[in-house]
Amino acid sequence: MLTRAAGTTLTEQLAQRFAERIHARLLAPGARLPSVRDCAQRHGVSPHTVVAAYDQLLAQGLIEARRQRGFFVRAQPAPLARSPLGEAGEGGPRLAAPVDATALIRSMFQAPGSRAAPGSGTLPADWLDLPLLAGALRRVAQADRLASHALHYGDPAGDERLRHALVPRLADVGVQAEPQQIVTTLGATQALDIVSRALLAPGDAVLVDDPGWAVEFARLARLGMRILPVPRGAGGVDFTAMQQLVAEHRPRLYVTTSVLHNPTGHSLTLGQAHRLLTLAQAQDFHIVEDDTYAWLAVPHAPRMAALDGLQRTIYISGFSKILAPAWRVGYVAAPKALVARIVDVKLLTSLTTPAITEQAVAACLEQGALRRHAERVRARLATASSRCLALATEHGCTPATPAHGLFAWIETHTDTDRLAQLLLDDGWLTAPGSLFHASHRPSGLMRVNVATSLDPAFWRALATRRAELSQRPNLRVAPEPEAPAIPGSA
């Protein structure tokens, strides 16, 4: 029987019951569902509940209504090939190999309550401040200006209130900018795409960190760019390799994360940042500073955009990592001479951005609530990092770099491509080191999200699977060489 104590409404329970029978072919295509009155009597609910449940099934495409005849099961299309995250089976979700960048992206779209993914790139949902988000939206929705924002396109450069609120935020990290230098975007990912399209043409050479963000490699390659990997390790950027690449290929752009680099967690020192800016000035290329993890870092960490005053640096950041992944609010702070070009590309790709969401973010900034939330998250991450590294060490792994921010870069002492495939069989989505290289190569390293890797069961599974691999020939790999330490680096 349906019950009100099940944690879901009677309507949802009834709709789910029919959906399960349809998917299991217990109700064949063309089968007629009970009438509303019969169904209500059979399940002990009101006719209104049955109508609402049938409406849900109609919306899901599982049934169809035939005039004066009732409701019938619709023929279902043949199942599609399994996605990288697989399908649910006995014992919960089962994930399909291989692990690749697409699988990591898809992990961002797991339903609430899914098992935490140690390879994910976001904070757990229970670390986020839902009352902060709800309060900001409520204040914006009650404002007198709501109608004008809801019924018309917003400013192509972005909501004016948010761009003004971002000025003091940028000043907190040392970047001096005017509202006219700021363009809002649908998250930092779109900001990176817009800047690339504004400044580059197919065939141009682009410097990237290696290891770095796999999605950025794929995106630039899809745009037809020549990718030049610059080695980066615990000591920072390998300047010798970078200078050789610059001399040979004359790049137009260097896309880098100066603070809390993904995946190593490294942050540039003042000396390293100055050296990069000097090279960019001498060789005439721009630097795109991706500060996606800005809210998870201490504000005084060196930013290149702060050092050069947004002359050769284009600064990118957003709020998905600290507020909520679904709040696609990011921005670009750029040299004045480039702003019009960036706005033009934004117009061609998305017309504008949602002013209501941007105003809600502005409200979070103006009230100081976001700053206090970020302070709590940073303190919690520090505790999680210590616990995560202790679990890693206890289970035979070695930190390759100090853990800062959201990620730890862990040496597992085995081939993490094969290890990741075995862990998928156990239900754990991980991020093998090969994903973070511009050219795929075996790696013993693994990026671990310290906030989603605190379950000892994951580390026990990792140790068990690693032991299995150690007994098979030719599967172990040596640790990757890190970029040489830079004199004077922290």
C-alpha cells in the first residue's frame, strides 16, 4: 500500500509504481491503465492523486491519453547505448569504463543522494548554504525591478548591479577594475570559451598547464588550436620548457590557473608570477588567469591580474564552486581595449545572461554573507585535507604535492587508468592522472576531491584493487617526474 511516511508524496509513489512496471515490461505497450476511479479505490487514494500521477507519467512519455477511452502505455524506443556513468542495476548504480573527461563531467549531473564521487570537481551539496541562496533569490524576486528584468533581455555586458558588486570583490584579491571592464558569463567555463573565440583563430598556438584541466584541452582542440603543454609540478611552471615553446611556436595565449591549480593545488609565488608576466610582455602574448577556485583560496594569494593591472592579463572567475554548480554565473575582467570584442562574442554565443540570477549573486556579495560562507568552507576544507591525506597514506598512497583547496594530487604507485576502471566496478568514480595531460600517457597519479573522499570504504577499495593490479605483470608504473623546483619558490 502507498504510505504517507515513505518520504515522498502519494502522487510520486503511485507514478513511480506504474513507471517501474512499464520499464520492466510488466505493463506492455498498448496496455490500458485502470480508470481513475478504479485506481483510486485499489490504492486507497483520492481521484485527484491518481490524475496527478497519470499527469507525471504523461510528462515522462510513458503513457498516452486517448480521448474517451482512457490512458494507455506508450511504446518505448530502444534503449540507447550506456553513458560513461552506466545505468542502475542490482546494488545501485553501476558505472561503465573507460573513465574519461566526459565521465567526470557527467558526474556533475548525478541525482541528489548519489554516492559521492572521489574524482568530482565540486563541493558536496551539504557543504553549500541553501538558506543563503534562497534568501538572495527571495530578495530579488520581491524587488520592484523584477518585472523589467524578467520581461526583457539584460545588458549584453551583464547585470549592472553585479558588475558594480564585483569591483570590491576583485579589490579583495588585489585586482583593480572598473565595472566597464567586467563582462558576466554563464559560468567560468563559458568565460574561457568566449575569451578564446575573441582572441584566437584556428591554427593559433596556445600554452596550457600540463597537468591541467582536461576539458580545457578538449575545448581548445575543438576550436582548432595548437595546444602547447607547459610542465607544471610541485615547484610550479617549468620555465625552461616554456621559453622553448614560446621561441618555437609564438603562442597567442597562455591559459593557466595561478591559485589552487587543478589538479596539483599549487599556487604561484610572486616571483613566478612576475617572471610569467615579463615573458608575456617580451613575447607579446596574453595570459588568461583562470581563478575558478578563488573563493577556496586565501585572498592574499598572488594574482597576475593584480600585478599587471589587467594590461596583459585577462582574469576569469565564477561562483559555481562556492555557491552552487547550477548557478551558472561567471565573469571576465579584461583590458579596456578587449571588452567590446568579448561582448560581441558573448552576443553571438548566448545573447545575454540571466539578470535575475546575477542580481541574486550580487545580493550575496553586498550583504557579506558569501564571504562568511567562504570562510567556513575554507576551514572545513583544511580539516578534510588533513583527514583525506591521512587516509591516503594509511592505504599506501603518497601525496605528490601539498594538498591545498579542493584537491589532493596522489601517487598511487600503480597505473591509475586500470585502477580507475576497477574502482568503477565498485561504484567509485575517480580521476586518473592521464586525464590531466594534453597527450594521454600512463600515470600513477590520481586527483582526489578531499571533500568527497572521506569515506574509508573508498580507500579500502582502492587498496584492494591496487593489490590485485600488483599481481598482474606489466601494470605498475613509476611515479611521474615533476617539474623541477624553481629557485626561490615556496
